[in-house]
Amino acid sequence: MIRQGYVTGPILGALWMLVLSVTVSVAMSFSTGDPFRPSVWLSLFWGAIAGGAVVALGRTRAVQIGIVVIVTGLVLSGIGPMLTGDAAGSVARVLGSVILGCAFSFSVTVILDEVVSGPLNRHEFEGAVIRFLTGFGYIFFTAIVLIPFYVMVMTSLKNQGELMQNPLDFSIDLSKGTDLLRSYEELFTQFNFGTYLFNSFFISVLTVFITLAFAIPGAYAVARLRFRGQAAFSRSILLIYMVPMIVLALPIYIAFSMTGLRNSFWGIVMIYPVTTIPVALYMLQGYFRGLPSEVEEAGLMDGLSRLAVIWKITLPLSLPALASVSLYVFMIAWNEFLLAFMLLDDPSKFTLTRGIASLNSSEIPRQHLMAGSVIATVPIMALFLGLERFMTKGLTAGSVKG
Amino acid sequence: MAESHPPIGTGPLAKREARLAWGLLFPTIAAVALVVLLPLLAIFWISFKPVGLADLRAPEVVLREDIRGDDEAVGDAATIRYRLRNSSQDQPITGVTFSDVIPMGLAVQDLDPRCTLENRDLTCDLGDWEPGNREILTIPVIVEQPYLDNALRPQDSPATTTGVAPNVLTNTTFTLDNFSRIFSGEEFVEVLWVTLFYTVFGTIGALLVGLFAALLLNKAFRGQGILRGLYLFPYVAPVIAVAFAWLILFDPFSGSANALLIQMGVTPTAINFFGERPLALIMVTVFEIWRYFPLSFLFILARMQSIDTDMYEAADMDGASPFQQFWYLSVPQLLGILSVLFLLRFIWTFNKFDDIFLLTGGNAGTRTLTVSVYEQAFAISNIGAGAAVAVVIFGCLLAFSIFFLKYISREEGL
């Protein structure tokens, strides 16, 4: 029953119209602050008609243009799948309706590509459903990922009054020029964020180097050398990673309070690497195992010692893995919050994450909190996007065979 | 004729290799022992101790020193006064002594019997002190000319004090109060239930959402790399930044999400997403799914891309529909990585602290076991009870790990 073109077409058309009208309304609301809202019943109704039309009349250019014109006209006359409030500007209304019309018309013809008005076989039907789900998936994931970051950036550029007045209005007034960046300027001049940025960077880089200094020899031993307990050791490394940080943080806090290491740079630098060594060791040993041992044996034959083999042969061969591991460790150290929060009280020694936590009070306006979040997010994102290849490899290294 | 045997036991070369291996591993083992194993043992020790946050500072002798009376002319009579007290109201201090230097030109007239004076060095032995003990020692002195020539006043030479205070952390008083305190009360059952809900739904949700995302990106098209990078954003960004962004997005008074929902007519009044009882728990679980779906997405995608495409071509020839191909070909191939991911994520979600702490602080029915550790130790200032909760967590993890090791040895990878 459902695998009939004249049933499948309207159903998918209706659902797709609903998805798109919600998407366009949210996007228009967030970018202009004007009241746009989808109408569930009208969306389903018009979407079903359009889906039926595509199936019945075919996917010609004329049908596409017809759908664009009709949907745009319906929205503008107020009985379309998307409704606009009186406060909406006329430019935004026209723009929104045209976007909805075009997006729907050109995508619904792709979704219903193989759907004809007669009975459908399984392939044709499931293909259409999969194309619908794919489209929905792209919109869904892009929206859920982007919206929080969009809110973060836009909030940091506005002031408290504007935000309270219309929480949906994220449009920014470009005529304000550099005044838009005022909260950033205040963070750097009044809240010491320059120091926090430097502290975070310094601690993270130091953590990377210390971690590598410990993990490289350890990983090599586990991967290459034969000794009793090797198998048990390589397995128990991961077990250490399973111990929750909060359980360790409590005794560490006590020990640091009693020895005066709390509130000190070196205390943090001592603790961070230990949280990253197990995972770095695990990632590296997976990579070392994959290297051909013949090259190293040739080096041994030619009279190099084991340590020289590691330094001159293994390390140069594993530079990509070292980059991935460094990036991953840097990310962990940069994002670390719990230990910094518990162990640092002195504002001159704060890391960025600790600094942001100190902004979370009712006296400090929210755009400062968000500006701080942006400052912490941008460097790690830039690093990540620049080296994404290494990052994705690093994250999956050693854990997935084949 | 002598029979030849292969060598038995470990030869010198093998021994040398093993020695080198342990040498290379030693720094790691030492560091991990110091920062992981030692604290774990400490947690067990502390969980049986009646220790609060205030006990971390050991009781000490607090001393203030001043000079009273005239000290402006030769022959003036003045008194040096030492005020001492035990900083703790409930711990005694034994063997209290202090020593100080009397400045030049002050002639000591009379001395407390507990004190001795050698040249200008004053030493007093005050014996054992009760909790909260206070004492005042006065030493009458006559001012002489060198004192007036000299800028040194009694306060300028700091007095040193000694005293031995029993430390709650190192003595042998043990108690089961911590455990009875956390196990009694309905709260513990609720904490367990919240932890279970959060862990199970957070894990399964992140896996399913990650699987969906991986299916979307498991084909080559332009912009695939960009989307893959984009979908990893929630995992890569600092948790504190995204947690606060969520809080502001879902704020009940000025949050955009509420404004949007009201405008769309979904709800007539603003919803307090992170402040109402069942909703807050659902929201922190959704946050957990949002933040960690990228990880499962990445692993599942990597596994998918290593599946041979021939199989799908063969299935296509045989007329299998896309859903059949997914169900009968992809899912069996992915089961291995899915179960590994499930176990790993299950444990990590169970361990998660920062997310809930930042979003709700454990209020509105979102207190998990890990948040409870912090709550007991720092909010209620009862370190012993916090440690007891940590021991419970550790017990759960041990059970998971045994299961994990048993199960994983049959599984692929890892």
C-alpha cells in the first residue's frame, strides 16, 4: 500500500515540507530576529500536494519553477507552510519565502527521483526514503552542531540590554565597527585574559612534551620488546584510563593542600601529563606495531644500540603518529577543567578554562562569559581544522583494526 | 652419540631485552603509580576516616607578639607580651615550645618559670595544650640606651613555634560513619538511579546518533571532509565553553530556545530546561549525547570505510534492497566496533563529572555518583564521605572492568 507512487510521493513531500519549513523559520528567526514560524498542518497539506504533483506531472523544469512560484506566493499571502508575524520586515518575508520555495522545489524532485505514479519496487521506495533521511540528517546535524556555536559567537558581540529585549535577534549592527568587540577588549584589559591564554598555552605545550618523553619509550617497549607480562601490561594501560578523574582529584587535592603544591604552576604541570600518558602510550604502541620491524633489525645489525634505533629509525618513521598524539594531548590539556578548577585559586595562575569559570557570576555580563568561551574555543578549533587529517587519525589510531 | 636440545629457559639476550623493556617502562610506571595508584589507595584510607575539609589544615600554635608600656626613654619599664593560642577547637597539641630573640637593650627583669634565657635567646616550653587553649606570657623589661639607638623592636624578630598535633589523616582512628552516612537516606537510591539513567541513555544515544551520522558521511562527495570536521566540533571544543553556550541558549528568561518555542507556539510559557525535575536530567543526557556522538561517529565511520565494497556489489546483483544491505551486511560487520564502543563509552559516561557539574551543579535531580563525590567533599566539607562515594564508584568500575576484560578478549581490536 505504501509502496505506491501516489502514496509515497505525497507522504515524503509532506514530511519534507515540514522539515524545510521548520529549518527555514529557525534560520530566518536566528538571523533576523523577526517572527517566523512553521505551520505544521499547512506544511503537511501543501507538501503532500506538491509531492503528488511531482509524481503525477514528472520532474520537469516547468514543475520545479511552478512549485517555487506557488510556495513563494502562498507564504507571502499568509496561508503557506511558513507563517510570518506582523513585525517581520518585508525584505525578510520575501527572502524567507523565496528560500523556502527554492529549497523545497529543487530538493523534493531529487528525493522523489525514481518515484512514479504506479507501484514501486523495494529499491525505488527505499531509495526515496533514504534520500529523504539523508537530507534530514544533513540539516539536523548541521543545525545541532552549529546553533550552540552560533549563539556563543553572536552573544559575545552583543550587550545585555539587546539580548534581554529580543533573545532571538542575533543580527549585528555592523555600523558599530570595533565597538562590537568591546567585551573581548575588556577581557584582555581588565580580566587578565592575555595571561590566561599564555598560561593555557604554556601548560599545554609542556604537557605534550612531557607526555611524549614518557610515552615514546614505554610504547616502544610494549610494542617491540619481548618481556614477561607484556600482554597484561598493554591491556592494563587502558584500564588506567578508566579511572574517573574526580576519584583521583580528591586525594590529589588533599596531597597538594598539605604540600603547598596547590595553586602552583608546577603542580598542574606534574598532574596533567599523567592523565595523558596512558592514552598516548596506547596510541603510539598501536602505531609502532604497524611499522616494519625489518628496518629496525637492519639498524641493529649495523651496530646501532636499541636507543639509537628508536631515535634514528623509529621516530622519524612515526612522525605522523607523533603529530596526531601531540595534537590529541594538546587538546586534552587545553580543555581540561576539573583539575584546574580544584587546584588553582590565584587569578594570576589561572588557565583559560579556570578563567572562564571565574566569569560565571551574576555581576559579570553574559557577553563576557561567551567572549571568554570564544577565546578558549578558537585556538583549538583553528589547530583542529588545520590538522584535521592528523586529528581524525589520532582519535581512531590503535583502537580500530583494519 | 649426544642428542642435541634446543636451548631451554631465557638466554642472556632475552634477559637483556627484558631489562631494557622494564627500563624504558619505568618512568611511566613510576609516574602512574605516584599519581594513580597512590591516590586510589589514599581514597580507601580516607573513606574510613572522620575527616572534614577543615582538618586538612593541621592545628598549629598561633602567636602574636607586642610591646606594652613606654619604651621611649632610658629607664622606662615595659612588658613584652606573647599571646598564644591553639588554632584548633577540637585537636590538642603536644610539646608546645617557642623561641624568640629579645632585642638589644631590653633588660629582662623577671622570667616565667617555663622559660629560659641564654644571652638574648628566649626559649619557653609550654607543655601539652588542650583544644582551644589560650595563653599570655608577659616579660617585664627595662629600656636601656642601645634599644633606643637600635631600630630593632620585639615584633621585628619573628618567634618560632613548635608543637606536634595529631593528624586525622595519619592517626589510627577509623570509622564506618562515612559509609553509613552515604548508604542511609533515600538520596543514595536516587543518585544510583540518576547515574544509571544518564549512563545508559547517554551511551546508547551517542552510539545511535553517531551511527546515523556515519551512515550519512559514508560516501564520497564534495564537502565530505568539511562536514566531517564540522561534526567533530562538539567533541573538540572545551567543555566549559559549550556547556555555558547551552546554558545561555536554554536560559528560562532570555534564552533563544525558549523565545523560539514560544514564537512557534509549542509552549505558552518559558521552560526552565535545566531547573525542572525530570527535564533537567533529560537535558544533561541530551548534552552528553550531543557532545560525544562525534567520537562514536568517527570510530564507526573508520570501520565502515574498511568494509569491502565487493560485498555490496554482489548483494546489489542479487537484488538486495538498501535496507536489507544495511541490516544483513553492514550491521553484522559493525557489531564488533559497536560493542567495543558501547563498553568504553559506558564506562566513560559513568565517570563523567564536568558536564553535569557545569550545567546544573547536580541540582534538579541530576546528581550522579561523580557529582556526589564533589558535593560531599567540598559543598558539605566532608572529605571522608566524598571518599566513601569514590570507593563505591571504584567498586562499580572494578565490576565493569572484569566484565570488560573477559568480554573484550573475545572481541576484535583493543
